[in-house]
Amino acid sequence: MAMVIIEDCINCGACAVECPTEAIYEPGESWKENGRSLAPLSNEHFYIATDICDECSGLKQIKCIVICPMDAIEKIK
């Protein structure tokens, strides 16, 4: 499974604040893995670096999904 932020995102940033693994980035912002800076996955809305996201493993709920006012975050296969 993977998490994705869809076009309904209004770029409020609530998801990024709530993310315990800091896997959510602003539009156009490069993401980092193992000290490397990687190209942004979206220039239009916040995005989730799925290599970092652990879907809030060990928590009762996925924080970004719960906090999103637009229901713009989905789990995909």
C-alpha cells in the first residue's frame, strides 16, 4: 500500500505538521532520503514521499488522513 495526496488538496499543510515521519512535503520542495535530495513528486500540491511514509505504523489511525479537511489523502495499492 501507499499513501497519495490527490488534486482536492488545498495546500493547507495540516498533513505535513501531523506527519510523525516527516514524509509530507510542500509543492515543489525536494525530498530527502539517505542524505540525498530528490526531485519533487508534485509542483501543484503537497505530496507524500512513500519511501519514508510508514502509514503511521503503531498508531491507531493515519494522522494525515484524519487531519485533512478536504479528504484529499488516500491509501492506494
